[in-house]
Amino acid sequence: MTISTSFKSIFFKPVLCVALASSLLACTTLPSKPITLNLVAINDFHGHLEAEKFSYQSAGAPAPVTTTGAGIENIGAQLQAWRQEDPELLFVGGGDLIGASPSISALFGDEPTLDALSQLGMRASALGNHEFDRGLQELKRQQHGGCDSPQPEKACQYNGTFTGAKFSYIAANVIDKASGLPFFPAYHIAQVKGVKVGLIGAVVRGVPTLVASQHVQGLEFIDEADAINRTIPQLKAQGVKVFVVLIHEGGSVSEAFDQPECTSLKGPIVDIVKRLDPQIKLIVSGHSHTGYHCKVEGRTVTQAQNYGHLLTRLTLTVDGVSHEVTAVDARNTVMLPSSAAAPEALSQIVVKARDASRAKIAQAIARLAVPVISRKLNEAGESPLGNLIADAQLAAVKHLGAQIAFMNSKGIRGNLESAADNITTYGHTSTVLPFANTLVLMSLTGAEIRTLLEQQTWLDDESPDGRNILQISEGFTYTWDKNRPRGQRVIAESVKLNDVNLDDNTEYRIVANNFLAGGGDRVPMFMQGKNIIDTGIKDLDVLISFLKAREQSGVPAGSNQAAGRVKRIH
């Protein structure tokens, strides 16, 4: 800067010196230091309260590593350490924190998990599709508390009372048809270090195909990006300039979970991100159970796999004056066993839930033919456990005229395992079928059954939810050709019941769970069924009864191989 008055004249004229100095200070704004905001994200926890064995492979590692870690106590110890570095750290969720949970949580309506996440100081979470598993009444109870529940055998059985989650479920794209407004809050504003952070929620818009239809009656699931973008003017009007999206939708990558700024992300989340308001710099995702922190057109998109195996650490650098985000750093951290003690309140939750559920979980059901019956699909799309469940469901309602059973493979949530002497327990079986679905009978013609088969998702890249081939009962068989166009893959003459070709005009009685009967998993033909009867019979009860009957007959259930009811060409 050049000052016209000479240095000598200023030095010897104190009054002028003071006046000039005051003028310079008034015209010059000293730079304000950037503000660092720290967040930690978890998604798809599914009530995995206890530490468990899992494998991971870091970027550049020659092979996977297996450890026993995660669980709410290890997570709590790690968060406690990070909060010592930054007491104002924000803990957020990407949905599916509950639902399809192990028995230690599921037996109590996931109240132990919601209590634990509240103890961890979670601030807000996106709704996931599994939050809708028990319907709107139960979801509202899980948020706000109380014991009035459609599953009274579970509600308030863990603690005698339930006050609800202490964090906010948010979803901008879940609309109450009656009011036209979001069913849950669209966003949550957190004040951190003097900065307002807008946490915006959204859930995969395909929820009506992922849960039983009666559980989302009265709701509309609108485009995720459009709904998120609508919140930006509302948030800005409240002084928010930092926007973080928590969305239960995801994608897949070919890179390691901890590859910095990965570039291989694909799937529905990519299109959503590309259409978001440019002021949004960070998107925390979920749903696809994949670990990544990628860049999509300059924005950071993250996911922390599932079951608490990873947590995503996020650092936002915010301009000290404008409060706008200038940089985002992301890292996925494996939840290894912690040497530090977990917060006592968390340990008490786990111990109490474990003690309360121990007898039920350990209850012996039956001896299996093999130690583990796998749910993994073979190339044709069939699994040993899928065979078993379909057979069990057919057997349960055969006296009502059922001829064919269909089971959605994604509804089978784990392998059927066993303890010593191949004895499977209630804990093992309830992990496989955690949704309490009921069996529904209906009539479909042979032509409609062929159409139903064509509606299946044959290959991973044909649906955002991946391959989902229906499991079928004994006596029903068919062949499909991968090289044929979609909608024409089933070889017509191969579709048989007890070795007899299906007749297009003949009606057959089929059984499926109420989720499929409502058009779930993108197979709408089930909704065309006639003479529908919801038997009210629970799928888990059916599986348990079938396993017991098989053991009592001297032929324990289970196999290491699928039965070959579905065949694939090419």
C-alpha cells in the first residue's frame, strides 16, 4: 500500500498517526480462521448390538483380514475417544439402523438398539426401508415412545417402558398423502461451533416394493433429489449454509472400502447426486451394504458397509465468515476390538438384552442334516435354504389346496446355522426370517405364473436392488436362458408342476408371504391373484414346525446343495 504522506511527517505528527491508524483498521477485516466440523456416520446397523466376526480388505492389502469387532461397545469406545478430540462431534445415520435384526434386539422391538444409539448421542438419521418393516404405528412409537404397539409381545418387554429414540428420523421424500407434507421431518438443524448444519434425510423411493404394502398405506415416496432440493431454500431462510444429505440409497464400487476419493461408484445413488443442488457438498448414503468414500462431480459420497463393521469419519472445513463448506475429508474406519472401556451405560444395555433374551435364543428347535444351510444363490438363482423355506411354506398350507410356494430370496436374511450336533435354535431360525410375514394363498393361471417368473430380477445389473430370483417348492421346475431378452427368458415348455406342463388357462393355488402378495420385490403379478386368503400363519412358525417334523420323521432337513428346481442356460 502507498501512503501519500511521507514516513517522516507521520512519525513526527502523533495526532495524524493515530487518525490514520484508526482509518486503516476500520477499512481492513482481519481474516477469520476456518471452522472444522467433525461428523461420524453409520448405516445399515440392523440391530447388531454384539461384537461379531467379519472380514475386510483394505486398499493395497494382499488378502482379507478376519477379526471379531464392531458391536455397540466397540463403537461406543471409539466414539468416546473421538469426542475427546472434539466434544461437538456429530453422530448421524444413513437408515436401516433397526429391522432384520438379531434376536437380542428383535425380540424387544429393537428398543435396545434405539436406546444404545441414543446413548451414543446420535443426532439424526435417514429413514431406511427396514424402519417401515412393522408399519407406521410402530415406527412412530419407536420414534416417540410408548407401549401401544402392533407387536405387544415385544413392546416394553425389555425395560418395562420405552421413551423413544432420542435422535430424529428425517425423510424429505416420504409424503403423507392426506396433508401433502413430509410424514417425518424433512431435515434437522444442528448448531455446531456456531455453525448451523442442515441434515437432510431421504429414503430409497422404492420402499413400497421393499416392505409389505399395508405398512406404507397413505404414504407417497417421491423422487429423492427433487425432495432434497426443495429443502434448501427453507434451510437457507433459517441461516443454514452447510448442507449434509443422509440418504438410504446406495451403489457399488470395484475399489476397497477405504480407497481415497474412489471413482468407480455406480448405481442409483450416482444419478441422485448429480441432480442435487450444487450447494450440497456431502452425501452420506446407505442401503447397498458397501463401503466407499467417492467423488461424484466434485461432491463427496460415502457409505460405511453394514452392521457397524465400519464407521465413516467426516471433516468439513467451513469458512469462518461465510460459513460455507470449502473442503470435505472422508475416511472409513474399521471397528476393530477396542482396548478402551466402553461407556458403562452401553455395556449395561448389551448385558440386559443378552440376559433377557438368552433363554429364548438358546431354545433348541431341531437337528439339521448339515451344520449350515446356505442362502447363497447358485448360478441358476437357487439356494438350499430357499428350497427348504419354500417347502416348509407349501407343507403348512397344502391342506388348504396350495400347489406351489414362492419365497423371495432377499427375505432370507441369513444362513440357517446350528450349534453342537447340528442342533439349530430359535436364535438361528429367527435370524433367517425376522419379519413376521404371514402366508397368503391365491389363485393364478398358468399364463400368469409364467409372467410372474419373467418379472424376476435375473441379474445384478437389472435392478438397483440386485438379483432376486424367487425360491420355489418341490415339484415345480423351469429353465431360463440368460441370453434371451428380459421378459422372454423362461423356456415355456420347461415350466412344469410334478413333471406336467403348466396349462395357460388352468388356475393353480399358490402360496407366498404377504410381502410378495402385495407386489414386493418388483414382482407385481402377485397383485393379480384371485380368491386371496391371508392365513395369518407366520413364516417363522412354519419354518420351526417344518424343521421339527422333519427331525421327528427321521429325515432331518437341509442340504449343502440346491435341489436343481431352477436351471439356467448360458
